[in-house]
Amino acid sequence: MKVAILSGSVYGSAEEVALHVKQLLIDAGFEVLLNSRNNPTLAQVQAFAPEAFLAVTSTTGMGELPDNLLALYSAIKDSLPGAWRGLPGGIIALGDASYGDTFCGGGEQIRELFGELGVHEVQPMLRLDASETVSPETDCEPWVEDFIKALRQ
Ligand SMILES: Cc1cc2nc3c(=O)[nH]c(=O)nc-3n(C[C@H](O)[C@H](O)[C@H](O)COP(=O)(O)O)c2cc1C
């Protein structure tokens, strides 16, 4: 099964998580699209013909998506490819609960986008709170195991 990872990161934490999860998915036998730093273009994602989506993104500003995910996010939102309707998806959101209302706002924006796309979340969004953890890559592992199980069903 082909999984497209949409990753957004400002300082590198979410990117490290995305790279770690990419390896976990490859070890589990999945084919993965993830461009480090620069996200793939919409055309590249479409050419990959994803069968599932995983978003791994931090939050910046006041609940905003990182700059390096914005172009792809906007392109997807503008075109809402019909071929992706009904695909399974999951979201790992990195944030900091001390930001209050905008905690994991970037992930929330992806949830809305998945809703518009008709991509259904196979399990609830994982929120990784930077004020509580220093090891988001290992903290996400149980969630990723469940995500893999859900994709195999
Ligand atoms: C300028 C700035 C603004 C932030 N705004 C938010 C926010 O609105 N909501 C939130 O949950 N986290 C916010 N954060 C916390 C980051 O999302 C969190 O530290 C995350 O782990 C950073 O991941 P990254 O290294 O991939 O960018 C902010 C961090 C910074 C430095």
C-alpha cells in the first residue's frame, strides 16, 4: 500500500517524527512518499497515486501551518482531487499546550482539509505536546502501530 506523508515543520521536530514514521512504515512493508524539507508538489503526490495519507505537522504563529507545508496545503485545498475521496488517513500534530486555544492548530487545519477531501481518519489525531515530551519520535510509536493495523484492515 502506498502512503503519502505530508510533513510541515519549522524547527525540525515534526520533520524528525516524519522521517522516523517513514522508516516504520517502510519496515512494515508500505511504499512511502516523503520529501524532506520541501514537500512534494501536488503533481508529484498525484503521480504517486497514494492509497493512504499521513500528515505530520507542527503548529506555528497562532495556530498556523508551517511555511514548508503551506504551498502543498493550498494546492490540495484549491483542487480537492476526487481520486482521493474515501482514502484512509491519519494526523500526527506537534504543538505546545501552553498556546491554549491554538494547541495543535496546524493539525486541526489538516483535519478540516481531510474532511473536505473525503479522506477519513482511521483513528483520532495524535497531539504531541512539546511542554510535556522531549522525544516525540518514540512517543508516536504506539499510535503508528495502531495506524498500521488500521490500514491493513
Ligand atoms: C513562534 C511559535 C509559535 C507557536 N505557535 C503554536 C501554536 O499556536 N499552537 C501550538 O500548539 N504550538 C505552537 N508552537 C509550538 C510548536 O508547534 C512546537 O514547539 C513544535 O514541537 C515545533 O515543531 P517543529 O520543530 O517541527 O517546528 C509554536 C512555537 C513557536 C516557536
